[in-house]
Amino acid sequence: MTARTVRAVHPSGPASPEAPDALAAIDIGTNSVHMVVARVTGRDRFEVLTRHKEMVRLGSGEGEMKELRPDAIDRGVGALKRCRALADGFDAEVYAVATSAVREARNAAVFLERARAEAGVEVNVISGVEEARLIQLGVLQALAVYDRRLVLIDVGGGSTEVLYGLGTDVRYARSLKLGSLRMTRRFFPDGVVEGDAVQRCRRFIAARIAPAAHEAAGLGHDVAVASCRRR
């Protein structure tokens, strides 16, 4: 793998002089667990050392993702163990965040405790708005849109985040329960498209988006960016 040097923005602000040499960032999503290990090379800069991703389907339970199934928790904890071992190989400090599937689950505490006890990973469950803000920081590093009014739409497995911003300022942010896995399970079970399922799905999404569209009316934007999690 060819190492790549990019600007780094820590969730809590610019890297401090006391920051560790290597950091491991773990994103625990509805579909996958994704980790990036990077070495700090200078103020606000880092070099990517390795990446690791596993499909765990934490949000594979029935209904509206109110319960993490035992087998999904097993897969998630197993993935975190492997992430921890890989991060330890680089002597990296680990930061882990969980999004839609964990923040909505009634039994999230079971997963969080097992992650801590069995994998040695302390997981921070973030809100949908905070998730949107962190995605915004990633977009600002990847695209030359810092000085342009931005509308960002990020489609995950359990939720879709919508954000209007300029630079690092957030003018509006909202998380909608319209993730790809959630919609597939609701309208296209077993991956089969039957009857008017596509039309019903579109109507459902339009109805769920309407309040956000009303709230954000008049904000305006210069560029729209859409993103989604890769399998």
C-alpha cells in the first residue's frame, strides 16, 4: 500500500503537540466496521498506515433496529478484536464511534460492555448531528469546497445525514432514518423487487424528507455532495 499524506482534523479540534504518533479511528456503522490507522506527521497532518473493514451487519435485526441480535453483537465484537490487534501492532491509540444501529438499540449497553471487556475498545455512541459534522470534516479534506456553501447528503445503512454548511460552520444538520439497509429490509426483503415496491419506497422517502426540506428552505448552496458507505 502506498502511504498518502492528507490534512487531519481531530473531532475535538487540531492535533496537539502531545498527540500520539499513531492513531486508529474506528467507525462502527449499521453495515460495517471500518478502521483507519494513521501516523501523525506534523500539525494537522497524518500518513495513512493501513485500513481494515469488515461487513458485520449490526443492524440486521427485524423491525426498526430497536434490538441488536446476539449473532450481530458477536460479529461486531469479533471485528473490534481484530481491529484492536491491528492497531496494537502500530502502537496506535484507538478512538471508536458507533452510529445509527447502536444509538437506536435498546440493548446497546450489551454491545458496548462486550466491546470494552472483550476487545479493549471504548466506544463512543454519537448523535446523528455529530455524525453529520464529522462527515462534513471528511468531505472538506477530500474536496475543494471549503469556501463554498455546501449541502451534504450521506447515506448509511441505518440513517441518512443532511447538512448545510460553509467551511467548518454548520448551518443546519439533521439525521433521517432512511438508511440503505433499513429501506431494503422494509421494501425489498431478501433483495427481491415486487409489484409497486419501488414507488412505495419513493413515496415513503419523500414523506420522511419533507420536514427537513421545509426546515432548510432558503439556506441555499453552491455545491451539493452525496456520499455513501462502500461495501
